[in-house]
Amino acid sequence: MKDIFEKIKTNLGPIGEHAKESHGYFTFPKLSGDINPHMDFRGKKLLNWSLNNYLGLANHPEVRQADIDGASRFGLAAPMGARMMSGNTDYHEELEKGLSKLVQKEDTILCNFGYQAMVSAIDAIVDRHDVIVYDAESHACILDGVRLHMGKRYVFKHNDIADFEKQMDRATKLANETGGAILVITEGVFGMRGDQGKLKEIVALKKKYNFRLFVDDAHGIGTMGPNGGGTGEAQGCQDGVDIYFGTFAKSFALIGGFISSTKEVITYLRYNMRSQIFAKSLPLPLVIGLLKRLELLNKHPEYRTKLWDIANALQKGLVEAGFNIGDTNTMVTPVYMNGSIPEATNMVIDLRENFGIFCSMVVYPVIPKGMIILRLIPTAVHTMEDVKYTIESFSKIKDKLYGGHYQADKIREGFAQKL
Ligand SMILES: Cc1ncc(COP(=O)(O)O)c(C=O)c1O
């Protein structure tokens, strides 16, 4: 019989297979210093466009102080146990109330991790008679939640409403046969392309089909809508979003997540979401820190305005400089270029080492062969100077890419020896 570890020796997986050349630089890079647009990487200060610190709260002095105060008052352990058993506090409930108000829902449940929250909520809501209909470019946490589902699922082409209807016809037929119901799952803001889910169109189709809508708005909470209440608020259809998910890992600059809905649905989730019933509750210092972040998010709409000013200037400048930023209609800014993987790695090395700019690179197999995406994440703490410098630098690397400069293997090879 084989050893279960045998395959691990020969197959590190689609990303892991490049670990030898990428670890510590392209994957698992170590950024240090306070979280802001200028951080240290391998001994140099770089202009950083890779963190989802959208509102700039991560290093806000009041946030830093609240984090310190929470930890010194309560320690990191409290409360012990799951919410249901021994881990509930007034602070947890106060935060849930505040979040419900922000996203215009009756009730909210806090979750220890955003990813786990999505997986576990999907698992709790559907049974084997039910049918899930979901967007093809959904985040991994939705896909994992769908994988747990014992019943049927239909996937619709990304943001394609005609295909959505086609899948809904199939799902409706099946649910009528099984006696189950339909759960539709999509995202508010797609984090890779930056386009919004077509929530308004999907909600409008409730007139034609019978379903409930679950929206993962990890990127939209705090950034979208006049009050930062998310993509449903921005599109004027939050009432039609039956279950709303937000993470604390982006605008809130912490960890954890939450799900909001009617009192009835949240009560059901409190007693049926396995990842919360059988896991320790969010530590109090995190909850105290989150209350401060929520207070700042509500009190300072200008942080959101600043984020959008930076995002709009960056996107306008890139388009004027001839870049393709695809169909983003949010702050997430992907820059699409064409080239091989070696060219992409050479270009990113040049960008980091010679231009002092740090951003994420996406290549095959995440996107089609021959395509390169450099993804820029604007925040409220970037400056117009950062924007100007980045557009100038990007224009220079684009000329070098299309002039064949990055084809030379020696850049990468010479550099690999230094890693
Ligand atoms: C769309 C989306 N959903 C869910 C998550 C998971 O959230 P968390 O990081 O809080 O676990 C992320 C985070 O990357 C995300 O982008």
C-alpha cells in the first residue's frame, strides 16, 4: 500500500509547484513596519498597493489605542468557550447591533473567520433537497460551502444574467421535483476583477423566480454605498439581499466576519452554524477593537470619499496612459497586460527592486495563459503623489515589457541566486 505522503513529494499543487523560485518573494513575502502605503520589504521602503486596508484604519491612532486598551483590560483569552456555552458578552452583542444598523438588517451573528463563516452558513442553510445557484467566479469560500452541499448545484457564467435565468429555470424545475428551495449566492464586489455583482438585476428577478439571495460582500463593506453599508446599499437593493456577509479582514483591518439577515434567520444560524457552535468565540480585545473601527467608519465618511478620490484618480490616469483596467467599477484596480510568466516575474522584480513599488501579480493558471494582471488596491491613506508616481512607473515598465526587455532570462536567473 502507498504512503499517504507519497504524492506530496511529487506534487506540491498548482501554486506550490513554483515554491522553489517564488517563496519569500512572490509568495510569502515579508512586509514589515506599520501598516501604511510605505512598508519595508527586504530592507527597502516600497510603495505598497497590495493591502485591503481600504479606509486606512489599520494604523489609525484611535484604533491602535483601542486595540491596546482592549488587550490590557481583558487579556487575549477572554471570553473562554463558544458563544452558546460560555463565550457571550455584552460587547459581542453591542457590536452585532451596530453592524445590523450599518447593513440595514434586523440581526447579525459574529464569526471568527470570514472564510469559515461563508462555508458554514451555506452548510447550515441548505439541505439535500435544496438547490444552489452561484456565480462561476465566486471566491473559494463560496466554492467550499457549495462543495459541502449534498444536493444539486448550478453555476451561472460570471455576471451573465441570461445564463443566470437559464440556470434558474433548471433549478426551479429540480426544486419542484425534490420539494426543496433555491439559494442564490454571489458577491458584491469581485476581488480580482473589481466588477460588482449584478445584485439589482438578480433581486429584480425575484418577481419571476422563487429564491433567496446570499451576498458575500467582503470587499464592499465599508467601501460601497453612501454609508459604507455595502454593495446592496450602493445599488439601492439591500432589502432584496436576504443574507449579507461582510469580513473584518479588509475595511475593518482586523480578523473575523459577520452575517446579517432577519431575526429569524440569524437565530437559526446561532443555533445551527457548526463553525460557531463548536468553536471559541471572538476574543474581547478584537470585539473592542471592532467597536472602535465601526465608530470611526460611521463617524468619518470622508475616509471613504478619500478612498474613492484615490481610486478614481488612479483608474483615470491608468486609462489615459493607455492601460487596460478591464471592467472594474469599484476601487479594486486590475491592470491587464500580455506576456509570458517569465516576463511577468522579470517585470515584477524590476517594479519592486528599481521602481520601489509592491503590488500583487496574477498569472496562469489563475487567469488564461499569456495574460498578466498587476492588481492595485487603493486606500484612503495613499496620496495623489503615490498615484502619479505609480502611473509614471507603470508606463515605463509597460514600454519595457512590449519592447522585449523582460524576455531576458538572466534577470530572473541572476536574481534567483540572491533570494
Ligand atoms: C470575496 C471574499 N470572501 C471571503 C473572504 C474571506 O474572508 P476572511 O479573510 O475574513 O476569512 C475573502 C477574503 O479574502 C474574500 O475576498
